[in-house]
Amino acid sequence: MFIGKHVYADLVQCNPTLLTDKTYLEQVLWDAALAANATPLSKHTHDFGNGGLSCVIIVTESHISIHTWPEYCYAAVDIFTCDKQTNPEAALNHILDKLCAIGINIDIKERGAQIKKYGCTKCNNCVVIPN
């Protein structure tokens, strides 16, 4: 039993021009959400003025984000989904392809797996997870 899957990766050898293109990155992440069978809701991008961008797509199931360093041809990607019908690895593969990147230090974690073990002692409103 776990709540969601968290995929994060360092992307190297990215096309630096693509890492500075706000519209392109937003579309790549939006389409990555669809590739993961997630439901995109909104987007926000911050331009740091030096070429680097941070972009997040909020999905019904959680989020997909990227932070870029075009001067190093590098991006950090973070994908979290909390619906077993989604496939965050498919989102990562889409991003890798569209940024012409190589993924290194890819980590996949099942989040919330310890809920059953620790439970909740703060209130009486929590859902009880059966054994």
C-alpha cells in the first residue's frame, strides 16, 4: 500500500535552446501529463532572467515540474502522482525525448508507504487502513 509514486531525475545533455523556451517547456510538461494518463489543470512558469526557468504543471493527481540551467545543458525534473492509473515514468520518458536529453540519477519512490505503520494520533478523522 502506498499513496503515490514520485519520480525525479537529473537530465543532462539537454538542448539548451529548448531549456529557455517557456512556451515549449509548458507544452512538453502538459503533454507529459497526458502521456502519464494524468489530468493537467494549470501551469505556472517563473523566468529567472538569466535563461533558467522553473515550470510546474498541476495535475489532478499532483504535479510535474522542471527547473532548468541552460548554461549547463541541465534540468531537474520532479513528477509526483497519487493515482495508481497514472504512469509517471511515461511522463519522464516524454520529457527526455522532447528535450533531447539523457536521464541520470533517476529515482522512483513509493510515497506514503509508511502510513499503515504509523497511522494518525492527532485526530479521529483519518481513514483507517485495514491490515
